[in-house]
Amino acid sequence: MKRSAGADSSPPAPDLVEAAVRMALALLAPRPSFPPRPGTIPSSMLTVAQTATLLGVSRSTVIRKADAGELPCVVISRGTCQKMRRFPRAPIEGLATHGGGTGQMELKDYTAQWLASIEQRTGQLKT
């Protein structure tokens, strides 16, 4: 078999090899990590809407269960017509992974355990 006149069997130029190696090293080099921008770190507290989404229930159900003491929450503001509530992320995510919205877990028991752990940590839980 004959080679075509344009085919070159000589090795690649050293500059080309060096450029390829530099490119490969640049792609494999660790990227500098920048601190997260404010607002991108997940909050430790959830809103009613976020809680409802995680549990797969309506906002009204979340509010009703919070008022009944079945969901752990903190009232951060009391208005004349409504309360502003926040729900601790860790227990709500725990409920979501263990079927809290589907009734497979006893919510009152879970909330009581959470409240007891908070009381144990702080030593002075106010109701």
C-alpha cells in the first residue's frame, strides 16, 4: 500500500505535544473554590410552603398540624390575623424521608422527641 503524497509520518512537533500536555493538566487541575454567595446556603428553618412541598401536603395541612402540635415549628411573629411560622429543616427532612406526610409515622411522637432533644440541649424550653 502506498502512502499519499500529503501524509507525513514524522512525529508531532514538541511544541504541539507541550501544548496538549498543558491543556490536559489545566483540565485536570483542581478549580479554586469560592465561598458560597449569601442566600445560596440552605437555611436551617423552612417556611410553611417549603415544609408543605417537602412533606407532600398542602399549606393548610402544615398549619393545622403545627397548631395541633404535630409538627415542630417556631412562631417568629404574631400578627392580628396570622402567625408567621418557621419549621426546623432537619426534623422536617427526617419526617419527609420516613413518610411523615403519608401518615406512616406518628407525628406527635416525632415532634415530642424533637422538643425533648431541644429542651435537653438548651435546658430551658419555653412553651
